[in-house]
Amino acid sequence: MTTVPQDVKRSLQQPSMWTQIKKHLPFYLFLLLPLIQVIIFNYLPMYGIQIAFKDFKMRRGIMGSSWVGFEHFERMFNDKTFYRVLFNTLKISFLSLIVNFPLTIIFALMMNEVKHARFKRVTQTITYLPHFLSWVVVGSFVYQILSPSSGIINALLVKFGLIDNPIYFMIKKEYFVPIYLIVSVWKGLGWSIVIYLAAIAGIDTSLYEAASIDGAGRLRQVLSITLPSIMPTIATMLILSLGSLLNVGFDAIFNLYNEGTYEVADVISTYVYRRGMIDAKYDYTTAIGLFQNVASILLVLTGNWVSKRLDPDFRIL
Amino acid sequence: MTTKAIKENKSHIQQSLGGKIFNVFNYLFILFFCFTIFFPIWDLIVISFSRPQDISVLRTNMWPTVWITDAYKYCFQDPLLGRAFLNSISRTILGTLYHLTICSLAAFSLTRKDMPFIKFFTIIFLITMYFSGGMIPAYLNIRSLGLLDTFWVYILPTGFSMYNTIVIRNYFNSIDKSMEESATIDGCSMLQFMYKILLPLSKPVLATVGLWQIVAHWNSWFDNMIYAKPESLITLQYLLRRMSDSAQALQDQAAMMSITDQMATGLPTPQTIIAATTVIIMVPVVIVYPFLQRYFVQGIMVGAVKG
């Protein structure tokens, strides 16, 4: 944050810390509620992470359980399922990134080329919509459309003689990742272009006028003006998504997968849920969660560091 | 005016064949994308109004053979659905108000740059964006707080979001500082200033964050699944989730016999009931959403531009 000149003037007079505190007394009171909120619901769970290093017994509580050092982490690195879910997590998020990222930019540019204001407004409203539907509802769409007994996709495939018998897509391993990718693009595409459209709207229009006088066509203008102008936004979004590589959306997977597709669909968070909440292996799954959390933070920090190197003014916040 | 007209005229002349083809393709693609969004919604509407025997076969018709409302009658007679509706509505309203209160209080304090220890508090809040206890410690925490199986488990844990706080703070920062100075000179306390002047002036951002939160609460189901087991606390999304689960189990176990029997009796099948429930859940979103759509981005844009 940049300091305004008044602040400089005030700091020259050097008011004592005590007067400053007294002056801001109401704000300390305002902070009280938010602080209690984060301490109880954010910091207490962080305190609970210690059970990753303990043999957690519910009746003994977090404090009373005995320490076991890195036992759970050793178990984790010997757990074949853990490697499988780690691999699935990385695979699914890499693929989503590769598919989603360019598509979002292309779709933003396409939407920007629509000159008909009403068409643009209406279609944008429609394309935002899936973002506001829950994954439970979207999951229900997907199961219906791909249903082997009454789904439209199977009906069309059978009608045109492409397949003889309906396929139960949702329980077939080979279809899970493509289905996941298509559905997540479908759900997020409309909304994810908002930030790019805002960036494009901020471009100085005289650049386009000058270019068109110089005889630049529309494609030339997009490549030479629009894309370079939104590069900082693209870089920021890329770094942000790199930071969340280990966080495949639990909601999406959980509402699309089933026992038939666990092998390819199970990611870290769904595995933690099943082993932790269903099998009640609290300490072991806390260790897995901690591993994921720490790795994610390292990714975010690396991304932040790289982008600061590239552009000193870069700030995520 | 004239230059603009010339420019438009010129760009019209310059519209190459490639440009025209692109335009057609562009509009068609966007229309197709919109169609893929309409289609699943319409498909479920058709199913929810169809007779079970009409939709148990592979069909390509997008119109019910006969319009019947049995599935809806069944749904509206189900006391569980009514309960879920009430729970979803109340968690959405209370949860959003609580969230806005907490975030606005934090955001107002974070606008004070020369307040002692404000950096420390900011860091305390910022850490929550990057690090969390994770699913299991969060569950154990809720459990030890005694919030399991209570309604408050929907409201309290989602009370704070640093991201939303920053969005609100940026907007607060964009409001003219002289406003606050004159209010203070007139003897207005900070609390009075906040709810009489600052918050009314910040309606756009509060609407934006409030809408995000409304959607998040309406769509939330995971907290219901792990924190609130009693039927009396069920929410719409989790009810639907549970119904789909059991319907899938039916299909998996090839228990189609009982469904065929049910069909013969003409009662709604799980499939039509699920479709009707999905439609009921979507209706508020789909109807209200287009009117509010611009508020979803408006507040954040102003805050981002001025902040």
C-alpha cells in the first residue's frame, strides 16, 4: 500500500504509540469478532494438525494422545493407494490446466469479438449460469445425460448405429477423466472469462484506432494489441492455478465418481475423506492432508517468487 | 462524431471474407455453448414431467409424451423436502448476514494503515488464505466445540473469508476519506459512521459478496454430510445427493425388477423424483439469477479499479 502525504506529515509529528492505540480503540473492538472467528474456526484446526504426529485416540483427545513421530508419514510413503491418488491428483489437475487455461483465453477473445451488445449480454448471462449451480446438481445432469437406460447421448449413439448397446459411461474407468474435463470446462468457462474481459475492457481504445488506420486486420489487432495487453493478467492467473495444482476440487470429483471409477478418479481429498471420515483413520489422514497443504504452499510461494523475479510490481493481493 | 462514422464505415469496408466467416463461426459457437447449458436443464424438466414408462427407454424426443405432475406431487408431499427447503433458506439468510457482518468489521479495520499492530492482524487473517487445518482437524474441531449435529454448524464455520474481506476493504478504500472526517467532526462515532454512512455507500460490494455467499450457502452440501447427521437438519443439496446415491445403488444392483413393478403401478420412480427435486433446487437460482447477474461482478470491479 502506498502511503498518502498526510500520513507522512503525521508520522513526522511522531504521536506516541499509546495515543495511536487510543485513537483506534473502536477498530480494535471491531476486530474482536473476526479475530475470535478465525481463532476458533481457522487456528484451532491448525492446532489439531499435531495429530499427524500422534497416535490419536478420540477419548484421550488431541493433547492426551501420545506422540509417534513420523510414523504416519512413513506409512503414507509405503501406501500404494497414496501414490495412486497423488498420481491421479497431479494428472487431473495438469490436464485441467492444459485444457482450461488456453480455452478460457480463447473464449474471452471470442466473446470480446462479439459486437452485438444485446447478444453479448444475453449469452454471457447464460454462460455464467453453470458456475452458480452446485456440483450436486451438475452431477445429476451428467448422470442423466450419460445414463445407459434413458440418457440422450446413448440414445443418439444407438440411433446413428455408432454403438449396438448403450454404454454405462459413468462406471467405465476410461471415460472418467474426459468426462471430468468436459464437465469442468462446461461449468467454469463462462465465469472464468470475467477477469479477462475486465482486463480487455481496460485497454486503451486509441491503440485499436491507430492500428486500424495503419491497416491492421482484426486478427492482427488481437495478436498485437489485445494479447500483449492482457499478458500480466494471464501470468497472474497461470501462477494462481499452478499454486492449486494439488487441490483438485473435492466437490467435482465426489459428485462424478463412484466405486467403478475410484482407480482413476480418486484424488488426495476424496481419499482423505474416505479413509478419514468413513474409516475413522483420523491421524493418518491428517498426515496426508498436511503433506498436501505444505506442498501446495510451496507451489504458491515458488510461483509468487518466480513472478516477482519476472515483474517486480507483481502482487497477488 | 464524423470520425467515428468514418471509422465504422471503414471497418465495414475492411470486413474481409475471413472476418465474415469468423463472425459466423464465432456466433454459432457461442450459441452452441448456450445450447449445451440449456439442454441438461430442459432434459431434466422433461423427465420430471414424464410418465416413468416413457423415459425408461432410450429416447431422443425432447418433449414429454404426456405431461404429468406426479413426481412433483410426490416431492411436495414429502415432509423431508419441506424441511430441507426451510433449512436451506434459513442457513442461506443467516449465514450470509453473519458472513457480511464479520467480513465488513474486519475490512473496516483493515483500512486503517497507521493503526498499531494492524500488520500483525492482517497477517493473522492472510494466513487463513494459504493454510488450513484440513478436513479431518476441522471435523475434530467442530466435534470438540460441540457443534456436531446442530444448525450452527452451517453458519459459524463459514463466517470469515479473507478474499471477500479484501474485496470489501478495497471498496471501502475507494470511498472519499473526507466523508469520514466530516462525520467524526459532527460527533459521529465510528460504529455509527460504519452503519449509517459507510455500509449504505458500499451497497454494490455488499451485494456482490452477499450474492456470492448466498450461492455458496444454497449450493453447500459437504458440511451437511459430515457435520449434521440428523434428518431434521438436512439441506436441499444433500437431500438430492443422497437420493442420487441410492438411485445409483439401485441401478448398480440391477434391482430393476422393483422399478419395473413400480412402473406398472404408475407411481413416480426414483428417476422422475430426482429430476423433479433437481428442478425444484434449480428454480430459485435460474429464476432469480438473470436479474441479479450484474451484481455478481459489479462490486468487485469498482473495488478493483479504484483500490
